Amino acid sequence: MLECLFQLCRHYHITASPSTLIAGLPLENGQLDTPLFIRAADRIGLSARPLKSSLDQLNKLVLPAVLLLKNNKACLVTDISDDDPSAKQYRVLSTESGGCSLVEWAALEQEMTGEVIFVKEKHQYDERTPETLNLPERHWFWGTLLRSRKIYRDVIIASVVVNLFVIVSPLFIMNVYDRVVPNNATDTLWVLAIGAGAAYFLDYLLKKARSHFIDIAGKKSDILLSAQMFEQTLGLQFSARPVSVGSFARNLQEFDYIREFITSSTVATLVDLPFTLLILAVVGLLGGPLVFVPIAGIVIIALHSWFIQPGLRAAIENTQRSSAQKHAALIETLSGIEGIKAKSAEGELQHRWEQLTGHIAMWDIRTRSLTTSAATLSALVIQLVNIGIVVCGVYLIVDQSLSMGGLIAAVMLSGRSLAPVAQLSGLSTRYYQAKSALIALNKVMDLPVEQQNHNSSLKTPDISKNILLDRVSFQYPKQHGVALNNISLEIKAGEKVAVIGRMGSGKSTFQRLLMRFFTPTAGHIRVDGIDLQQLSPHELRDRIAYVSQDTQLYFGTIRDNIALGAGYVDDEKVLEAAELCGVTEFTNRHPLGLQMPVAERGSNLSGGQRQSVALARALLSNPSVLLFDEPCSAMDSLTEYQFRERLRELAADKTLIMTTYKSSMLELVDRIIVFDRGNLIADGPKDKVIEALEQGKVTL
Ligand SMILES: Nc1ncnc2c1ncn2[C@@H]1O[C@H](COP(=O)(O)OP(=O)(O)OP(=O)(O)O)[C@@H](O)[C@H]1O
């Protein structure tokens, strides 16, 4: 299917490579399925719709279409030739050569599964036709909820009927008191009872169906929204990365409040709220002026809810902010526990933790006390309204303007009219929690991501070509001073270069810019004459073996960690990379070999072992550029020696750019670049630069 999508790109003249098309998608075994195909197509401006269709139903006007074939295969049909009506032929784009072939009806029909994905280009306006009415863009949250609008429409219809049934019971009781009892009409009683019973049974079914539908809509939105949020988190530009991982994670977790808000109880209360007016109208019809008693009750509850709003808002805001702070402290402590223990700083952190917990508890209690006060007041008001209705009703009965049955019906109905209003305070708590969570998430969703348009990047040229830095400067966001200052240099294909300099001189920053983790604040980086910004970051990174100073390993096995991001790879290739980087030195001693478990962040491995796994991972895809930041800093001298010798062979036909403090590693390079405080202070053949350093002509 990926190949069909790639062919569709060619068909519609969209520039995108296969790796850009699937970048960031949750593929299973490296394959696209129908939902993922639709997602991938949507990102490049194509609209894809899967339908069940037979080959005969396929009309050439709706082509191109992707035909799903047996054995998980697919083909792209671009035309139907019906010159000869007895033998229709289908023009199928060949995925290998990009050429076309004509396939007979019978051959295709035999292979088809019956599912066809119709694909068309979404219309794109260009800058010559600017927007005039500034129509709102589809919001990530509301737009997703809108997708379930049909379900919510059914929920509203069910709610109307459910609320109509609310008046059944009071009317039944009224008729029993006013007509059945005075006339001993037991037959009528049974007719009424059966009618009311049937109505209640229907009411039960509708309520069940309503909550089921609300849950389905909520679940659907939940899955879509969570996927969008995670995609956004993974795609964030490095420059927009949150200051605190812990509080960022907490903000994402607050999505739970939104989830709660869009599920059953809240939505049902919200939908029931307007029907209070209908029930009040029935009370008015039955009891005339009696209706003013529940209205007074509603006004008191609503006013109380309104008065507590500012306090509630403040309490919820403070609870959520302090929870984010607490979460940030927890993550920071857990990730740096060794340093804390080494300095016996547990007490300090414990103090900070307890202070935060106390602060959260204080605001939590405030939220609860406000919500409870509203709930208690509502319960009191409902009781008082009942008494009020009975007292006023008796006067009306004495006045003969109300029947006994009418009074009982009015008491029952007024209780029902107050029920949704009584939930207002609980509703507003959930509303503010969801609103605050939505604001925090809106900020996350507005952060810039690396690749907004998956079809706007150029296909990455072979980056084994020259890499040129043209007056490149870079300053980290919210930092004083530049990390790199006006750097111009060219690294030729196949060159072996060491980047050296004192700590903080900009060596790692230089590599991060080459990886496009950050964009230069001035100047340009070009690969084969093309600005790095025009290239797809995913493709670019696929072609560079990058190993950073902080080796990152993930929970799983050594094999999982080596094959990370590579999709399906042969065991042989994994073993080859593992041997090359010295991983087998320690996995061979383990009973599980390459299946040896790795704890989170690789905490069960030594620094050197982590480094060798990271190197094996980088070298697995046989890239054309090797970009290493202190590759052997944590290795013992024997492992380093063995790695160096193997790297010498491996890097023979590749470009090697390596930062190092180890003079032994300089054996691998021909050229040395020296940085100092972000400036390029020396660049030349290895021997000359070393000589200049020794003679003090270049000082670090
Ligand atoms: N993520 C970051 N955010 C803000 N500033 C940073 C960041 N990373 C590095 N810096 C700053 O940029 C400058 C260059 O750092 P860089 O990591 O490139 O140095 P380096 O030469 O690799 O140092 P070392 O040899 O110690 O790793 C330093 O002043 C550092 O404080």
C-alpha cells in the first residue's frame, strides 16, 4: 500500500519520498493498513475513501483507485480500457518500475478482496486567492468531536423522548387520584398502569442506548485525540521543547479531565438541562402559580453556583498548576536519584515534595468544599421547594383551583425539574477542570512541529555529497550569546574529520544543526547545494548515523534497541552491527544473548555498554555519513581499540565527522576542525592543526 501511495504522489505530482510518507505513523511490521493509508494520504493533501466495490462497479471517472488484493497486496488502477467490451482491461501502475501494464478483468477479479480505496486530490488555494472571510480552521479538539455529530444528534433525540417520559409518572398518579379512586374504576387503573409501565420500559431502553452512544462517541474521540496529541508531542521542534518534561507530561495527562467531560454523566446532564423548562411548563399547566416555587428554587441554586465560580476557578487552576509542578519534581528526582543520594540531598527534596503536597491538598480541599456546599444547598432547596409546593398547593385545593392528583404531580415534577440544576456545581467543577486542561493542551497543539507539510520537502539528495556551512550562527532559544558564530566550512564527501575544542565550545551544537534538530539563526547549511531546510528531516536522519553524547536506550531487549526505528531487519544484520560495535562482547556472556533485557534508559548497563549499543543502532542502516559525538568516551581501551579498527574499515567509503577528546581516535581522521566559544579557530589537515596546537599558534 505504501508503494501505491508513492505512485499516487507521482500521479498527482506531489514531492514526497516513501520514508517521508510514513514518518511518524504507527506501522505494524512496517506495513500500511487502510486507516493508516488514509492518514498518510491526508497528510499530503489527498483524500482517501475506502469502499466495498466489485471490479465491474469501478468507473473510470473515479480513478485512480487502490485495489486491495489478496495476501496483503495492493495495486493502483489508473484507467480502464473498454475498447473491447468483451475484454475489459485495467491500467495498473507497476510499483517497481513506475511504468504501466494492462491487466485483464479476470486476472484482477481473481486477486481482488472487494475493498477499494478511492483517492482524490484535495483542492489547495494558492497565494493569489487569499482568504477573505477568515473562516475558522478545524480545531484539533472540537473538530474531532464534530466527527461524532451524528451520534450526538441521536443522543439528543433520545434525550427529548426520555424527558417526555419524565411527565408520564406524575400524570399517571394524577389520574389515579382524580379519576380512578373517586370512581372505583379499577379497569381504568390497569389500563393506566400498563401504559405507564410500557412507557417506563421504553424509557429504560432509551436511557441505556443514550449512555451507550455517548460512550461510543467519547471513546472514538478519545482515541483520535490521544493519537493527535502523541503525534504532536513526537513531532515537536527541538526549539519548542518544553522546559520541564514532568509538567509537560502532567499537562498531557490532564486530558483525562476532558475525557471525563465528554463521557456519559456530564453530557447527559448537559442535554437534560434545557428540558427543565419543559417540565416547568407542565407544572405551570397543572398547578398554575405553583410553578413559581420551583422557579425560586432554581434561581437560588443558580445564583449560588454563580457566586462560587471565581473561587472554584481559582481553586481548580491552582490545583492543576501545583500538580504539574509536583509531577515535574517527581520526574526530575527519579531521573537524577543517583546524584541526589550522592550529595545526601534527600531531605531537601523531601521538604520540597511535602510543601507541594500540602499546597495541592489545600486547594483540593477548597475545590471540594465549594462543590459540596453547592450540593448540600441544592439538596436543602429541593426539600424546601417540596414543602413550599405542598403548602401553596393546599391553598389552591381549598380554593378549588387544583385537584389532589394535580398537587402530587406538581410535587413530583418540580423535583425532576430541579435535578439537573442541582448538578450545576459538579458540572462547573468538571467544566473548569476540562477547560483548564484544554487550554494547556491547546498550547501544546499550537507548538511548532518539525514537518507541517509532508509533501513540501524535496527528496533528500545523496548526502554522501559535500556538506557546506555558509556563515552559520546559532543561538539556543531563550539563551544569552551564540553557541556557534559565523561558521563557514565545507566537508567533502568521504572526508574524515575530527571536531575538537574545549567544553561548551559548540561541537555538539554543530552536529545537532547537521541533524536538523535546530535551524541556524543565521546562514545556511547545504547538502549538495540544497539548503537543509528544504529536505525532509526524516529522510536526512535516515542517511546519517548519529550517536550523541547522551546515549539513550529504551526498555526492551538489546536487539530491540539496536533495531529501533529500522522496521523489520534481519537478525544477521543486527548481529553484524552488534559485533562491529563490541555489543557481543557482553551479550555473548549473557544466557539470552542479544535478547538480554534492557531497563528503562538502559540503567542496567554500564556507560560503555550503552555507548556500544547506541553505535550499533546507528550503524545498522549502513548510512553514508557517520556523525559521532564522543563515540568511545565510556569504552575501555581494548573495546575502543577493536571498535576503532573496525570503524576504520567501515568508514572507508563514508564521510566521518566525529567530536572527540581522545587523541587515539584522531588516528581515524585526516582533517581537524577546532572550535572555541562558538568560533571556528582552526581548520586544516590533521598534522598541521596538531602542530599549530603544539606550537601554541592555536590556543584552546
Ligand atoms: N539544549 C541547550 N539549550 C541551551 N543551551 C545549550 C544547549 N546545549 C548547549 N547549550 C549551550 O551551547 C553552548 C555550546 O554547547 P555544546 O554542547 O555545543 O558544546 P560542546 O563543545 O559540545 O561541549 P562538550 O564538549 O562539553 O560537550 C554552551 O555554552 C552550552 O551552554
